[in-house]
Amino acid sequence: MTVRRLPVIVPLFAVLATTAALVAVLPATAQRRTSAITVLYPEPRAAERIPLVQIENVRYVSTSDLARVFRATKYWRPEIQKLSLRMGEHTVRFTVGASVILVDEEAINLVQPIRIVQGVVYAPEAIVDHFFTYGMASDATWDETTRVIRFRAAVHSVRQAQLWVRGRVTEVSASLAKSLPARILYATPTEIRVLFEGGTLDTSRVVSGGVVSVGEIQEVSGGVEVRLALEDGAKGYAISVNANRLKVSVTDDNGLVDAGLFSALEAVRLGGRGGGEVRTVVIDPGHGGSDLGAALPGGSTEKDVSLEIARSLRTALQSRLSVRVILTRESDTEISPARRAEIANEQQADLFISVHVDGEGAVKGGGFRVFAQSPVAQPGISAAPVLLSGEGGDAELLPARAAQSPVVGASLALAQSVADGLQRSFPQSPVLIRTGRMSVLEPTLCPAIILESAPASRASPEAMSLRGYTVYDYTQTVAHAIEDFVRRSKA
């Protein structure tokens, strides 16, 4: 998969550095311009775009552009081909020809080498993620799916978030600089997730107490998100927003729900077109045909490994759920993202899982990423409509970009369930959840996620990684998490 995330620590792919160094310095003809990174600043400063160049199918960004945008000081030592970027108390050190960089003295392997083109040092685009992972850009956010860096205003709209326990009501509240629209993504007996669209946050917080076992208040793409994992016995919730304050409250008092003061917490509903039962799951092995996907260590390609993982996941799901499982491709064939979603819709899928493998070392130390469609509406519509069955056999035509909107909360809940399962099974490996605009998810009518595993599989699926987990371990964990999610939807 071509999205990027946290880089992989040196021991996993150190063998690549030597080979990569042989092709480090390239003439201008060896690179071409590709997509760009958009940088948004608070008004009145105008937005700008950082051009990317593509070298041997990998996107690179100029360190000069990075230094300008992030106000870093650049030090170049031509005699040893080394470059340093200093941003406050942080320093990033690059060596032309090496894939290993130093971030505050921690060795990180970007898999692809640092390049120099016409006297300018370029780094793989994944380096942008470093600036946010290591807190080097605390006044900005990064949306990797849309390639947007957004600098925040000095005064944030959501401030001083705190948790209070008031009898049998637990409340998370924060002061507001302006009123924000609240979107309830899902509110189940085990978890509630609310997005305050367009908000910015002064400080991320982790809270606990009362009915909340653990809660997170963080800034995400599209606003400020409040996610509360709930203790057993939670019954209801309430959301309150005015010009000065927001509140997310939960209670274990059923009387407050019966009185209409709190809304009931209910399980995510699945299988709407199948009478409430999950009957069909569509698994989408990424890439295929001439679309190789990422080049993986050991000579394999993402298209082949994703198919192996999809087949293994199909077996695991059929065993656990006794459902019909369909693959969008059974062989090495090329399918467009739109067609993959069409297959899920044609088969009236109740769940859709797209499988990918990270080949650029984007997940720090190996690990997993789970993607869901952004809950924030995207501007514009697609020309191709999709058919959505309604009540009483009626039907409604929706723009393709609106197809995922009615189930985006369920998609996020599914993503969280899978991520939690992976974190429990592989506690030493990072598990990240990301949202954004995903072309393969947008037109899909059922809850849908993308799974990406890293480090990449070696020559065979039995050797998934040097971290000690196999494709079998991985797919069994995912299947168990999906089984648990389906079981809770019936509660």
C-alpha cells in the first residue's frame, strides 16, 4: 500500500541500507514530479504546496522544503554527505545513500535511502510522519491520506478538558472558544466516540474514573475526538454543547435513561439488509496484475502477500462465524478501487475488509494500521451513484462519496475492535488507527476498513516478521476481533 506511517526501527530492515546506498545520487532525469503535500496555515497566511518527486516508484520530499515549512535550521556537511535539521530541542540527521537516519540519537530505518538530486537532499515522504510522531511539530497536524499539514491557531477552540465524577454520572467537559457541531460516531455499552467537528485542542489527555475505564481526548483529522471506554454496567449517555462548554456524560443509572435525561447505549447494528445477521463478508486483497503494490524484502510483492493474507483470513472467518466469505480477486488480476467496492455492494456484504502490506517501513518497529473512512463529509460528489435499499423495499440513489456516510460510525467501531485485538495479541507492536478519504471505502455501503500489516512479509507467509508473529497469528487475531465485534452487535 502506498500510504505511509511511522518508520521501522533499524534491526528489521538494516540489510537494505547497503544496497540502497549504491543508488543514492541520481541525475535529474531519474526523478519526476508527482503529487504534492498541502500546507494550511491560520488566516490570513495563504496555503502552499510542497512538491514531491518520484524516484524509482518512491515519493521523496526536499529537506529544504521541510526546513522552511517547519522552521528548522539546516546544517550541511558536503565532505561527508551529511545533513542535520534542528527543530527546537529535536535533531534529525541524514546521510546521503543510507536508509538509516537519527532522530534525537535514535536510529530509524526508512527502508529507502536518502537521495541527492541537483545538490538538494531528498528524504522519503515517510519522514513527514516523524515530525509528528516525535513531537517535532506540536503546532500542526498531519493527515496522511490527503497529504495535508494543518498548522493550528495559537488559541484553540477546545481547552482544559477534564473528567468529573458526580454521583452515578461521569462527565468529560472542556471550555470552548466557539460552539462546535458534535457528531456521535457510535455509543455502545462498552465505548462512546464523539467528534467535535472543526475543533482544535490545546492538550491531548488521557482520563479515567467513575463509569469511564479509560478515555482519550485528542485532536484528529476533522476536529477533536472524545473516546471513552466504559466499565461494565454503563447504561446511557448525553452530549451537551453551547458557546462556552462541551460535555460528554455517561451513567450507570438506568433510571436516568428511563426518565429521558440520558440516551440509551446500544450495540452497533450490523447486517441491516440481511435481517440483522452478518451473512456475507467481502475481503479485498490489495493490488494485483500490473499493480504490484509495494516491493517487499525478500523479493516478494504486496499484491502476492496480500492475497495470501486474505485467503488465510477467509479460512479463519469461515471457521469462527460460519458466514459466506468472498474475495474480490482469487488470482493475480488487476481490479480498480471502484470495482472492489462494487463487488461488496453487489454481494450485499455486511462487512468489507481490504488487506494491504506496508513495504516502506511506515509503522515504527513493525506493527499494524487500521483505516476507516473519515467521518467528516468530503466536498463534491461522484458522478456514479450507488443503490441503497430502504425501508419497505424502497430504494435510494446516493452519490458514491456519500455511500459510506450512514455506516461510518460502525466502520470506526469495527476498526477499533480490530485494533484493540491486535494490541492485546501483539503488545510489543504499535497499532494505529487512521481515518481519511479512501477511494476503496467511499462507495461501500457496509461497515468497511483497510488493514495494513508491517513489517512486510518475507518470502513466505510463515515468516511474517522478525517480531515473531506469522500470517496465521495475524489473521486469527483479526478474525477473533471481528467475531467479538459481531457478537456484541447482537447483544
